[in-house]
Amino acid sequence: MSSFSIADDESVEQNSLTRLSTGNHELDTILFGGFPAHSINILMGEPGSGKTILAERLMFANSDENGRPVLFFTTLSEPVDKVVRYLQQFNFYDESKLGTVIQYSSIGHQLAEEGVGSLVRIIKEAITDLQPQIIVIDSFKAIHDLSTSVPEMRKMLYEVAGLLTAYETTAFFVGEYSADQISTYPEFAVADSMIELARSKHGTRDERFLRVLKLRGSAYLEGLHGFRITNDGLVVYPRLVSPKDPPAYDLLTERVPTGVNGLDTLLDGGLRRGRSTFVLGQTGAGKTTLAMQFVIKGIRRGEPSMYVSFEENPTQLEVQLAAFGMDAKTAHAQGLKFLYVSPVELQIDSIVATIYRTVKESGIKRIVIDAVGDLLIATTDTQRLHSYLYALAQHFAVEGVSSIFTYETIGKDLFTETRMSALADNILLLSIQFEGRRAQRTLRIVKARGIAHDLDEHDLTITSNGIKVG
Amino acid sequence: MPNEPTASAQAPLEETTAVDAKAPYGSTELLVLVVERDPHVRELEAHFLQHAGFQVAFATDGQEALAQARERVPDVLITEVLVPKLDGLALCRLLKQDPRTKDISVLVFSILAANSRALEAGADAFLKKPLAEQRLITTVKTLIDNRPRKANAP
């Protein structure tokens, strides 16, 4: 009997799908670990959508000086020189790898001269001569457009897919495909995964989205994920989805003082931990002051707290802190986080992702988001904003993060976006009324889930010590 | 055990390979018999094995492989599990039961995660597809180094 001496690790670990990292942690998260290794993948999207950058980041991330080469074939869309020139501006670019382990070459001329069928020979020679671990073909759509008949294309793809399946390599077909071509173009039939990159114009800026259309043998995060293109390549913001488990019961029974003089009495002791509170009111009604007090109370109680503002920059916020007798430096040292985002700069995906990451990393227990209306202006898709806010509120509940969302109302309109009220466990309505030359601010608790709260309208005054209710 | 008709030894050898069917067995080149249905795998295996200095012969189904193995007694036989007429594991069992062929090192090289089944069938090694040159060549060389008895190495 012969001993069974040889079986390498990869052959023994049979059931786990080997993954190829994209070089981007967030994108790997969306793909549940990366692209399946030894597969054929399609990266699709209109010109300028970031496909090539995604592929290049992956190439550099997976190339190892002493490892097997990574090949990038350009076809008829762009000359190699141009591709390489733009590649150099990225931080992941590594000069020492180019021309050695990462090899760019053009196959456009050969394809044009000898027909698309020559791709079979090109790939076969690449495999036998170079044993590449990754092959990127950009643009594959150009090869499709070059083919003279459907049978020719299908025959070539059959052979190419056979070769790529036989050999231990991972292939990427990059192309300016549109969604309607998926069902008709034969290259999609041989693909193990497909990722679509899209861009939509929103005012003066673009919103970019990425979506997994197929990932054979694996689950993935569905839906649209926002991303930006930076010098690091694609910065991806995985769509925030609701947590798997509901919040623990004991968490929700704990009370947290608001820090607003007189308000906790009306709330039968304070807000419930982990719950979301919407503070509504016209401009000047005291929303920001109330929210600021809530955060300061948190800091004074030793709870890491965070203030997210789309309107007031850090300097303005520090002035406000000072008005409450708190030095900004001390407050930061005690766990206060400011996040200022100009809402015209970013898409909600990145804002929400940054908020969520900071909450996780810093163990935030109180958070203010001032104001929701700014997010509404920043988004093209209010439905998407709703699901994000909902998911955020759910995560906050699970993690015991008490939140205040401010929302500016106009006139008598209580909730311009009525669906917002479903997101709120508690609603505080601030108001400012004018009688002749006098103004009077008021506060009313409209709703406070699970709290035996007061229902009356109460006077609200802003003193040098902050807000006083009653 | 009655011999299969050996006429199939003339059977379809891969035309693209440099196999010299007339070369007398016992030459210094070690012979690897590849049992494989997929033309792409066959072609790439041939390339890498020949490149590493082996002589390569092919069979596209299990019956043909059995006949060739009995006739030519290769040093190593590489088989996929999924081959027609006689599957790779059954082939392996038959080879290991027969004194004439039991010393042929068998490498099961399959798309299936057939590690333990290959072991039960008496195979000497198992590799899972897809093909990677280094793993394949290293495994074949190790099999030859580990052969139970001194064979025809010079």
C-alpha cells in the first residue's frame, strides 16, 4: 500500500472558496472576502466610471515580487502608454513592480489583424510562457465590437473560458457594457462574477455607485454602494444595512439624562438609552442649543459623545462649547468628537459610513446629527436616505447609542417628510411664537416611546446656562 | 484477469504533443500518462510536463488508460476522476490490484474535492484543479522520488 504522502493545503481545504482580495477592505466586505479565485469576472460600467482603477488596485495588491506575474492586456480602446501614464498618479502604484511582476501589453493590433479568435492563442501563450496569476483584459467590450459574427464570438469565448478554467488564474474582463447587454452578450454567460460601476449627475457633482450583479458560489452585500475615486483608488462605502440582532432589553430600560434643565422631569426621568429622538422646530427655536447640551451632558458623565454638523464648522461649535463653560481641548480629551461635513461635498453614503465608523471605533454613547434636512438636500434619493437613517437608528439601538436628530420645520408643518416620524422613538417639538414685539419659545413632547411623558406645551428659555424648560 | 485488447494503444494520442510513440520504453525520459477529457487541461498539462523534461502520453477515457498503462507501464499516471467508460478512481483501484501496474504512481487530479476517495482508491497523491504548474510538477517529481522500488531511473 502506498502512503498518501502528497496533498498540498489548497487541495485539502476543499470546501472553502479561495478569494482574491480587491486590495480594498470595504469592497472585500461587500464581496464577503473578495473575488472567487480562479474565476472569470466582469467589471462593467460607462467610460470614466472607475473600472480600470478597480482592476489596477487589485493587480498591485496581489502582485508579489517573487510571485507569478500579473498581466494587463489593452485592446483597442486605449494605448498602453496612456493607461500607464494615468496609473502613476495613484498611491498604490509601485514602480518596482511595473514591467517585472506586473506587465502591460497591447493585443489590439493582433486582434485587429487576425480576428478575435486570436485571443485564444494569446491567452494560451500567456499561460504557457508566463503562468500568470491574474489576467486583465481592458477593454473586452472592444473585442466584442471587433467580432464579425455571433458564432465567432461564442466559439472564441468557449475556448477562452475553457483555458481560463483549466489553469489556475483569475481573469477580469473590463468593459463599457450596459445593463441591457447582460442578457444578450455571450461573455456574460461565462462570467463567475459581475460588478457594475455607475455614475449619476447630481447638481455640480457626481454620485458614484457600485453594485454586485453576480457572485457565483458566494453571498454578497446587495444593493448600491457609494464610492469615490481618490489617489488611493476607489474608496467604497458599503451600504449600511440593519443589524442582525434586535437590541437587548436591559439596554433600552436604562435612562439617560438629557442635560436640559427641567426636561428630564417631563420625560419621567430622561430618555431611554439607545433610542432616537427627533428635535423639530423652526429656525431659532433652540434645536442646536438643546442638542449641544445633550452632548455636553454626555461628556460630563464620561460617555464618549459625538456631534455631527453640516452647518456649523468646528470653530463655530467650539464657540458654542465655550458658551457652556467648556473648553474645546478638554472636551476632546474627555471623548468629544466633532464631525463637520459640508453637505455639498459628499454623498450620503460616505457621510453615513464615516458616522458609523466613528461610532464603532470610539465607542460613542451619545450622538447628535444636526440636521437631517441637510442630508435630504445632499441626496438624490430620499428613499435611500430613509433606509440609511433607519439602519443607523437600528445600529444605535443595538449598541446603546442614544441619538438626537435635529430637523428644521417650516411654518406649522410638523414633519415635511412624514415618513421620518417612523424613524423616531421620541419627538420633541420646539417652537417660537411671536406676539407683537415679544417672542416666546416653547417645547412639547409629541411622542416618547415607552415613557410616561408630559403632554403639555411648556415655556422654553435660553439662559446663559443653557436651555431651561418649564 | 483477461487482458483488454491492446489495439487501443494506437488510439488517439494528442496530435499537438511531441510524444514519440516509438521511443523504446526504458529510455532515460520518464513517462507520464495523462488521463483527461478536457482538451485545455490536456494541452496545458502536456506543455508543463514536457517543459519539465517528461515524456507525455494521453488517454481520454479510463478503459483506454488501463490498456495503455498495462502496455507501457508509465512512471506516473495522472487521472481526472471524471473520465468516460471507467472513472479515474476505479482505474486507480484496478492498477493498484494488478502486480504488473501496482508500482505506477497515481496522481488523482480532479475538479472534484475527492481527496479522501482518492486515498481509499489507493492513489499516491491528490491535487485539486485548476492546474498550477508549480504544484503539478513538484507533485510529480516527489512521486517519482518516493517510488516504492527502484525503477528505471538511470
